Amino acid sequence: MERLARRILHFSLERPGATLAAWLAVALVAGLGVARLHVDTNVQNVLDRRDPSWAFYERSLERFGGDEIVVVALRGARPFDPELAGFVIELSQRLQAIPGVRRVDSLATVPLVHGRADGTLELDPALSSDPAAPFAAGDDPAARVLSDRIAPRSLVSQDGSTFAVNVILEDPRHPDYERVVDAIEAAVGERPAWISGVPVYRRHTSERIVREIALFVPLTFLTMAAVLFAVFRSPRAVVGPLLAAGLGTWLLCGAMGAAGIPLTITTMILPSVLLAVGCAYAIHLLAAAPGLHGRAALEPALAPLALPIAVCGVTTAIGFASMCTVRIDAILYVGALGAVGVAAVLAAALTATPAVLALWPLPARSARVCQHLRDHTALSVLRLASRRPRLVVAFWVIVFVVVGLGMTRLRVETDVTRWFERGNPVRDSYEAIRRELSGISPMNVVIESRSGAPVTAPEALAAIDALAAHLRGLPKVGKVISLADPLRQLHGGFVEDPGQPLPAGQDLVEQYLLLLESVPQLADLVSADRSTANVLLRLDDNGSAYLLDVAGAAERWWKEHGPPGFEARTTGIMFEFARAAHAIALGQIRGFGSAFAAVSLVLLLVLRSVRLAGVALVPNVVPVFIAFGAMGLAAISLDAATVLIGSIALGIAVDDTVHLLVGYEEGRRAGAARAQAVEASLRQSFPAIVQTALVVALGFAVLGLSGFSFIRNLGLVTAGLMVLCLAAELNLLPAMLLGDRDAARRQDESGAPHGDHPGLGLRRAGG
């Protein structure tokens, strides 16, 4: 690896014009692919379609239709406001005419099931078909609607002041949801309304992500350019790193476009990450180049950096590749494409940056900041670690333990509703509908017969009814509807029993179902062949952990109380999102372990020492665990974005550690005392380490300006982690290398000659 890296760097310095010309040609070819790159921010890209649960979900769609709804909630001036009721009638008619809408459920369309003792059956909606006279003369709508088992909190609020129009979409696997949502909003017009639902979130999330990409990728680029200019005081210093980072990123985008791979909700993080990584690699070269002109001067200064930079590229690529342990395509693409992108920016850093330095050398004044960091700040930092190395290690252990306790509070949870900031109409509508009616998170518990017995059999129907009652008693469950609800209402009316008991006997149940055959909503609850029943839930909490808890509670209850021969399984689009979110998070946790093992092996091969490889890992792994503990204390969940931080940070942060340890080992092999080797390595690498951390941290911190928490948390936590890794590399790593002061002095004094610098004495350059 070292020979290859040095040869590449040598060629770039010897033929800089040819190197840049080759990159220009590559960039032009990649531009053809970039022109074909498209953005697909459909959040369904993160679903796990390879798991058997997805196949079961698709079967449930064939049996019961789609479960995605858009809720339009309208509040009147008073309970059961006639003017609002008239508008609901008109709106229901408009929405039903929209292509892609399967059904509209409202007080104007859903029959209120009621049987009378004389044997007559009422199946009329609460509202008439005439907007001018929505209620029949002498009718008491409150008494009729609020006594219904289905309408309250589904079609009308408990106080009767808010009406809901629920728009059920056609097959949600391939919906033109953006067009449908636009049509729904147009039908509502200027009327004040809360509009929410999974399709609404998908549409607004897609739009928001496109805007965030367009804003923050250029902003990250400009921020890094400003930092580089401020540090090196030369426009030329901006060209090398950003050219390397930009070329690698451009090449990756070109490859994605050529392969037909879109920029998705997950791969959108790659441009910013690659810009940061590319700048980090190039800065190490820049820090060694001020005032040097020509290949003869540059190559001796840059060549020793080739191996550490190459190792950093390999470890970062491994960090990305570890994501491939998740079988969800969207995350597999992040891992695979991230690894390819890192290889591209590594190649650009080792070729384009040296070529730029050869053609346009950095002026000597660019070295002033680096020289100050090397001669003054580095020694101050080292003195802090060397005075009490044991105390330094103990301090980090205490921080690790105390803050690490926050990991016990760390939750693996993705909640799309909280991606939007408070005050955003999308989130406000969700909160209002949840408060006035019930949540917009649908989930289904499907009961299947395994014995051939129908789900309308008395023991099965009673169990379905009891399961629904159990689920209603769970916190944050807004609404539960099962086959037992219309049957109870109908039977209770016929027998004049206000307790609304279940009908006794399967024959009677079938007679009632025959009477309800004209009600389209019945098909949502039971299949035509009576082999399957469906319990509908609307939950007031959209968090993936809560959704999975409810799903687990339903299935456990059925295993304990359900009759033999019947099985209960949870499904639904929100269940699939929750399951995918946890699969991503848990897969990344496993991936972090894989990355840790792979990076350990690379470090062992490069450093050729088990002790040094272990020392190299500690200041990178400890900050990751501290960061996750701090997330737990700050109530920041591990979601589809923040869970990627560990693997990415491990690869990036190892960068500076490798530079320090390679310099340390070279010093030890040259016969320097332990303290001398630490000092020489730290002074040599210190400017680039600090500048790299500054550029990468600020590059990610820019994302913290986003109002979209999905992006903001990723940026802020990663930026904070980079600073934490820097502190560990400059404080914990030297303390671990120095170890016990007395033991170090005895070892150095009995070892190879090392001049007049015994023990832990520190000196300034030239002193």
C-alpha cells in the first residue's frame, strides 16, 4: 500500500499537467452520468421488501385494500355545525372524484348501523346528500353519531365540533401520492383545515429533502472554502482540497447516474460527507507544503504522508462498507456508494492535490498558522497530557462511565412527525388531528384461520372482540375497529339491549353480515370467504418503537388468549416503516462491530503491533460511545440518520490517529525515546489534525442550521463527535503512549540511544 501510494504521489508531482488533464477528462465523462442523475426521495425506499413480513403486507392489501389515508379535519363554530356539515357533504363528493382515491369515509358517506326491535335496519349516513339541509328535520345528530361504535374519534370528535373526511387511497405500493395530495388540498381550497396522513408526510418529506440538498451541499462547500482560506491565508490552499473533494464527489454522482441509481433520502448524506473526507485527506498534504517549490522540495515532505492517507481511506471505506450488513436496499446503497466515493476522493487527494501544489505552490506565509500550532500549541497540549498521564486516562474513563450511562436511555426510534419543527403546518396538522380525533398512524392486526374454521365462528369472533378491547386499553391507541363493532351495534338494536352483546351462533352472525353486505367498509374488516379478519388501529404515537410495542402486544395477547387454529399477525404501512427503521438501526449497530473488527485488522497490518493497534482504536471508539451516551441524555433517538454516525465517524476519525502513530513508530525505530517520539509526531501532525477536525466539524455543523431534524441531528452529532475525537487524539492518545512516567523513564534510559532528551522532558523547536 505504501509503495503504491508513494508511486501515485510521485507521478502526480512529476507530471502535474497530465494528472489534472486526466482528471478533467474523467470529470467530463462523469458529467454524462451526472446529467442522468435524478432525485427519488420517496421515503418508501427505506422499506425492507426482502423480509417475509413485506410479502404478508402485500397479501393483506389484496384482501382488504390499502391502509394509507389522508385525513382532512375541519372544525366548526359549534358542535354539529350545519354549515360545516354541508361543506363535508360537498367535499366528500369532490374527493371521491379524484383519480387514485379508493373511498372517502365521512359522516356523509359511512352508514350508521342501527337495527330496531321490529326487525327494520337503518344504514343511512348521519348527513343527507343535500348540503343546504345536512340534517333531517327533528333529527338529533349528536345522539345518533356519538352513540355509534365507529364514528366517534374516527369521523367526528368526541365533542362534535370537528368533522373528519378520511380519504383512502388505491394500492399504496405504487401511488401517485404527490398528485393525489395536491388534488385533496385543491378540493379543500381556502377553507381552514388540518390535513395529514402518511401520503402527506411522504410528499412534504420529499420536497424538504430536495430543498435541503440544494441548500446545504453548496453551503458546506463554501464553509470549507472559507475555513481553508482563513487557515492558510491563500486562495491556492482552497483549490487543492476542494478540487479533490469535488472531483471524488462528482465522480460518484456520475457513476450513480450512469447506473440509474437515484439520490435518495439516505444517499443524500454522501455529498456532504465526501466533501468533508476529501478535504481532510488533502489538508495533511497542504500543511506540509507551504513555501516548498518544485518536485524535489515537495516530494520528501509529502511522501511520508502517502501511507497514512491511504490507510485512512481504507478505514473510512470500511466504515461505509459495514453498512452493507443491512439488507435494505437504501442502506446497502449508502454503504456501497460511500465506499466507492471514499476511494474516489482518496485517489483525487493523492493525485489532484499534489499536482495543484506542484503547479501553484503555497506561499511561505501560509505556514505561519501551521508553524504557530506546531511550535507553541502542540507543546502546550502535549504538556497537559504528559504531566499526569494516569490522571488523563482516569479522567476519560470517568467521562466514559458517567456519560456512557446515558446509553441506557438511548432509544432506537424513528418518528417522521418529529423531523419537522414545531410551527411547521405539516407537524401542526398531525398534532391537531391527534388531539381532536385520533392519530394518523394506521396499523392492522390480521387474524387468519389455519384450521379451515371461519373467523365468524363464535370462539374466534369473541377473541377478536376481546383483542380489540385489550388494544383500546393501551396508552396512545386512538381508535380500534373490528368486525365485532358493527355486529354488536346491529344485534344490540334488534334485541333492544343497550349493552350491545355479540350475536350468539355463527348462523346469526352470517345473517347480519348478509344484511351489511351493501356497506363497503365491511370489506375492510373481514374477507369474503371468512378466512381472515382485520382489526384496524389508529395510533396517537408515530414512533417506530411504540408501533412495534403495540404490534408485539397484540400478537402476544393472541398467542395467550386466541383460540387454537387461528393466528394473529400485525401489518400495515406504518408497521413496515417501524420494522425497517429498527432493522436499519440494529443493522448499523452490528455494522459498527464489523467495522471495528475490520479497522482493527488494517491497523494491525499497518502498525505491526497489537498494542499500537489497540491504542489507535481507543481514542476513536471511546468518543463514539460517549457521543451515543450524550444522545441518550439529550433524548436524541438513534434513527435512520444518527445510527450511521458510528460507522462513518470511526472511519473518518482514525485518519488523524494513524498519522500520529505512524510518526511515533518512525521515531521509535530511529532510536528516539518514547516522549521524544510522541513529541516529534505530534508537532509534525498537529497542524493538519487540528485543521482537519475544524474543517470536517464545521462542514457537518452547517447541517445543524437545517430545520429538518433528520438532517440537523446528523450534522450536529457528527460535528460534536469530530471535536470529541480530536480531544481524545490530542489528550488521551499521548497519555496512553506515554503511560506511567517512571516506567517510561526507566525504559527509555535502558533502551536505544536517544540524545539529550531523557524521560518526559519537553523542549521547543530549536531549544
